[in-house]
Amino acid sequence: MANEDEPTSRQEISPVPSSVLDTRGLAPKLAVAAWNEGIGVIFDTRLKIDADERFFARVESFQIGDLVLSSASTVAQSFDRSNFRIGRDGLDHFMIEFYTEGHLGERDGGTDSYTRPGDLWVSDLTQPQATGTTDCHTLNIIIPRRLLAPLLTRQDDHNTRIIRRENPMVGLFYNHLVGLFAAAPQMRPDQAAALVHPTVAIAAAVLNGAVEEDVMDGVNFSLFEAIASHVRDHLTDPGLAAEPVARRFGISLRKLYYLFERHGGFASYVQRQRLRACRQILADPAQQGLKIADIAERYGFSYGSNFSYAFRREFGMTARDVRQLALEGQGRLAWKGNSSEWWHWISRMR
């Protein structure tokens, strides 16, 4: 005898959301337009070939809880993310990619700035970049900052980083993503949600381990992280200055300045963190009612002219520009409405 609850249970079980963009079979102009609609959520692109020659793009994606996991193939092109784009779309995510075929690198960098097959590439979507690829195939994952940043050391130092395949953690993370991608079509949303935390934890372990290898010795590294964490937790404290911080951590001013030398000095680091906090508030349409002057003052900028100059110098646009661009971007998302496409998942991630 059939269980009366069985049909209902079957209806409640559904696979994780999936999406495929495949331009094969489309006319060249339509293919390029379809690709630009998708990737245009993140980057401004420019093809390295004429659109009618041999353009193709295929992206298969799965929504794994709050993450977006994708396998992508496309032709050579340039990718740009400017301060204007950052202000307009408000994306606050990390994008971690494995270029399994072809390579990616900064356009103004040397050959050592390009990935090799098996290397890991990191993009912080709150920071500008100008990169280029050959024809390529990638496996990538997009992680909201709110999930990954609290686990990271040197949170703002990961944009356009390459972590080489020789690092054993890189191979471990790649194998994890391959297995996750293979299992995704049969996975339920609750199963996917259970894998978010371990996936983010492995990503953080890879990024943190590579940072520690690249910079200071262990003692200085740990001390820097403790002070940096203190700074981030006290950005609105008017007493956040070099001398009291040095006293709090029992070190000399000279030692403090040494630890922050690669960031332009302690005062520059503090100001940069405060400006980024201001930008995050300005880019949030839900906080548009706050006055710019009040936001600036909260983060230690008593004079409007000083804040305006520092903000424009850091981000290449005014605070008012950032707020207006964020509102325009929010309007476009509302107009597009709900969608099952991967680029809409990314644009709505918070």
C-alpha cells in the first residue's frame, strides 16, 4: 500500500539550481550579445578576435547554497573591472578560478603574472583589475565576502593573486571543486547548503597558507594580523592612532611602522580601511538616507574637503558618484526581476 505522504515528499525534493549558457548554434552577433549579457554582470570585456570569426562561450553553473560554482570555456579576451564598475554593481565577492586550459594574467604584467594550467587565480571584486586570457577553460567559484573575509588573513591583499600548483593545498582545493561540480546535478539544496562551510574553509586555508609563505616570518605575520584585526574592529574609534596601538600590543612605534611598511605605513592602512568602510555604506541602497558628511565623520573625517580628496584619490570617483551608481544598479536589478540564469544569481548575492 502506497504511503499517502510519499507523493508530497517527492514533490519537495528538487535538485540545486543549475544554469547553462552555450552560444554554439547562435549567429555570431547573437552569441557575443548572449555572452556579454552574462559576463557583463562582473566584467567589461573586449574580444581579441572579430566576433564573426570563431567566437564561442559555454558556462555551466550550479548554485551551491550561497556559492556559485561554474565550469566555463571561451575564446581569448580582455576583462576589466574599473572603479566605475565596482561602484555601479556593488558586487562584494571573491572569485577563485582554476585555468585548466589556457592562461590568465594582468595585461601590464610580465610573464610571471600569468597562470599556468593548475594554478589558482583570485579576484577580489571590490578592487579594480585589467586582465587578459588566451582561449581557455576554467573551473571557478564565487564566494560572498561576508563568508570568506572573516576567515582570511590580510583580507585586502588577495586581488589578482596567483597561487601556484606546486602548493599542495591548491591541488586539494581543485579536487574538492571537481568533486563538488560532478555531484551537483544529483544534489539536493539542503545537501548543498551543508557543503558551503567546508568549501569556504578550504578556500580560506589555501589563501592564508600562501600569504604566510610569501610574506613575513611567523611571529611578525601573527603580530601584523592581530593589529590589523584590531584596526578593522575599531575604525570608528577617534583614538585609533599609532602610539596607543603600539602601547596596546607592547611594541615600539618603530616596530609598528615596520609591520605596516608594505601598506604605505600604519596611518595609510587605517585611512584605507576607513575609506573602504565608507564606500561599503555608500554602495548600500538600504542606507541611502544617511548623509555623506555623517558617514565621513563617523569614520574620522572631520573635514568634508579632506574626505572628498582622500575618497576620490582612493577610488577614482566621488562619494556621491558611488551612491548614485549603486542606486542605478539596484534599479536595473529590480527591472530584470527574478531569473534562473547564473549571472542573476551573482548579481543578487550578498
